[in-house]
Amino acid sequence: MEKNTSHEIRHIGTECVWVYAENAPVIAHEHDASTLISQAYEYQASWLALSVNSLTEDFFRLSTGLAGAIVQKLVNYRLKLAIVGDVTPWVERSNPFRDLVLEANGGNTFWFVPNLEVLEQRLIALH
């Protein structure tokens, strides 16, 4: 496992996962996705793992459009995304968010997982 001062690279099966550090700046704007993409590309990452704590509350309020904008930009650049942590509070408050979680977790490019261990298990199961 390679580390730099704030982020971590994990090689899981055939996937390279760039784990965004919890102490890094909060992702609060659509243009932050461009920064994430360029940093993930530096490490040739195929997946980006973002902690729920690294995302602004607006990401979880779908009416803001922030989640859609960020996810779409990442997908356009063929970077897959895992949101890591407990999203239960947002699922309980919003049926549309609950539906997003269910739909995302049914695919292979955007997931909500409770921890990095579950992400690792899901990635291994893909191959």
C-alpha cells in the first residue's frame, strides 16, 4: 500500500482505489470533481473512495444537484466512485436519496458502502 501525506492508494484485485483523506478539504462544489479527477489520474486510479465526512451536506440533498454533477463528471472520465460511511441519516430523511443508494449499489460504477472493508469485498467479487 502506497501512502502520501493525505491520501492513500489501495490495490484491490485489478483495481486501483484512491482513498481521499478524511482530513483533506471537504468536497463542496462541482468544480471540486475536476480536482479529484486529476489527482486520481496521477495514481492511475480506477476508483475514488470518498468518506461521507469529506462531502458537504449539499451532496446528500439531491435537490441541490451537487451529487448528480459530481457523479456525472467522474463517470464521464471513467472514474468509479464509492461513498464510504454511514448514509442512514440521509436515507431516512429522503426517499429519493434512498432510491439513489439502492440504484447505485445495484451497478458497478457508483456505490455506497459502510466501510473500506466492504468496498474491498465488493471489488474482489467483481473479478
